[in-house]
Amino acid sequence: MANKLYRQRVSERGEGNAKFIATLSVVALIGYILYTILPIYYKEQQLNHDVKEETRVSAINGREPKLVQQSIKKIVDNIDFPVDLKIEVTKKGEKLTTKCSGTVPISFIIYTYNYNVYVEQVGDRGGY
């Protein structure tokens, strides 16, 4: 009886190793993709936060769009994006609108993905 069980299991010997290698490959691929994309995503979120704060404060203080654009340019330079972002600042009445946009190419092993960065914030003189 034990001999019969052994003969049935002989064909299943490499199956555990194959599953392990396949799973490890998928996990490594996902890790590589995250390692490549997360720094850009983090910089985008930091830019979004800083531009939101700068827009809010500038709208409350009634600053001119040219000065706000220079401030946001400094923020973008401090964050150190790999590409130059296009910065637009418009003021309509008491509303101040800032837009930062650009495309960051992210190179994978066989493909280059164009990650679009777009941050738009609106602040008004009314306050918080």
C-alpha cells in the first residue's frame, strides 16, 4: 500500500519548486515596479501639499501671480523633479488658481511609461 502511494507522488516532486519560483518572480516584478514608481508618486504628493499651502497663503495675502509663480518654481526645484514642470498662475477677482503639469518618463526593463503629473489648486481670499 505504501509503495502504491509513493508511485503516485513521484510525478509531483517538482511542482512545489515551480510554484515557489513563479510566485517569487511575480513578487520581484511587483517590487521592481513599486520601487520605480513610488519616488515619483511621493514627489507628486509632496508637490500637491506644498502648492496647496502656497496657493492658500498667497490668496489670503493677495499676492501677485508673478510672485506666486516664482514661489512655486522654488518649491518644484526643492522637490527635484526629473523634468521641468509647466507652472501657470492665474488670478480672477479674489480667486487664485495654480496649475503644475508635466510628464515624467519612467523606464522599465523593456518599456518606458509616461507618468503625468498634474496639480491644480484654487485659493480665495476668504480664508481657510
